[in-house]
Amino acid sequence: MSDDVWEIAGAGVTARVKAAGAELVSLKDADGHELLWRAGPEWPRHAPVLFPIVGRLKGDALRHGGEARRLTQHGFARDRAFGWVERSATRAVLRLSDDAETRAVYPWPFLLTLDYAADGSTLSVGATVENPGAATLPFALGAHPGFRWPLVDGIAKSDHALVFAARETGPRLPVVDGLLGAPAPLPFDGETLTLSEELFADDALVLPNVVSRGLRYEARGSDGAPLRALTFSWEGYGDLGVWSKPSGAPFLCVEPWAGMASPVDWDGAFADKPGLTLLPPGASARFVWSVTV
């Protein structure tokens, strides 16, 4: 461990977090199996934090006060150095605040705190956004963790599924050049999504306003019984993205979001963007996702 990376552990889970982007870079079970994607050439990240936008703005333009600033996909937090606030055997806390560089593209003061906690076989990841400014703070926030796919060596990708905690009725929002198209039906029965590379031929599967507050990612044997599973839950996040690349990349991202990309036909002032959290001065908002291995 160093000033760049810190390790925390519970009885059945070990995780590593780095200061760059406050990013989770390793997640292992009690047997030492690595479950997180290793940031290979197909996608050079592990689990970036998405802030102050999720997805893209039309033309990558943030419009505010009659000006357009360039803010690219998923925002800047994933590429910024966070400062350590707390480090212990089971907990790591990191913080990012606005500065001249962030205000040039996102003209609002903010505090973004990420906290990682290992307890038993569960890793919990909390995010707290605070508004220290005098005006309303508009933002989106998302988690983007990537996991091994297949979860078990030698098991076909098609022998994996996402099992939702509640029945989803849709719709999904197709991704069109990084923006969101017209609502469309779900490509599954609302409960069990059998995974395949073809699902991601047109980018992510985007589910707004999901009913579920959790799901299970399973690798299944020939009899359909789970061989290994990761169980997810989330609070504060209302939307969900599921993403991989249709080119054989061995990872799957399960992404709780609070906010999404812009609709294809929307190009207004940022503060009016659909799906943002509008945080009053002096207020804070809390978001948590967790995974049990």
C-alpha cells in the first residue's frame, strides 16, 4: 500500500482503492479470486466514478449563463486526484472539491466524498455530494464498476445472467451516438436477463427509474444452478446501466446511476437537463451501492 493505493478487507472480501479518480481497482473474495475487470486494452478502467454528468451532453457542451463549456462524457471526477480523508483496515474515504480547472468547465462549487467500507463479504461504496455554494447545484452521479465476464474460467458468457430483485416493466432507452433515443421495450422478461455480447451491439442497456434496488450477477452451470454470484444493492440511485463491448471484451459493467445522458433532441441550459439532482445551497445528497461476493 502507498499514498496512491489503499487496501481494505473484511472477513470475506478484500478491495483496493486508488487516489486517482477514487477508483476501485481490485475486488477479491475470501479465496483470493479477482472479480474486478483488470483494465485491459479493451477498456482501460476498472470502476470509474461518474460526476458531474453521466453519459454525454449533446455536442459535449455544457450550456450555462449564455455560454457553452466543453464537458466530455461522464465528466471529470474519474480523471482527477482525490485527497485521502481517512484510511483504516476496513475503510477508506477520499474527497474532491472544485478548483479553477473544474470551474472552467462546470461553474459550480462542490464537495464530492467517496467512502469505501469492507464488512464481512460486502464492499459498500458511498458517495456524498455537498453544495457549499450560494446557488443550486445541478449534477448527475454514477457508479461504473466492471466485473469479470465470465466470472468463472471455462464458463461461456452466455451461461451468465442478471436476476433483478423486482420485476422491471421498462422501458429501456436506446443509445444513439452517446445520447438517449426514444423509449423502447425491454429485451428480457423483466426479471432475468440472460447475457450475451449481442445485447451491447448498440452500446449500453439503459434502464431509467428501475423498480429494483438490487440484482444478482450469476455464472451458471449446465444444470442452471449458480456456480458463482455477486449480489448488488443500491440506495439513492434511480437508474441503471448495463454495459460491455460486443467485441469479445471479458468484462460486464453494472452501473447504478442518478442521472443519464441527454436525450437526442435536447440541447438546453444544463440546469434544466432532465434527470439531474438539484441540490440547494448548504445541502448534501447521499448515494450508496454495495456488492457481496
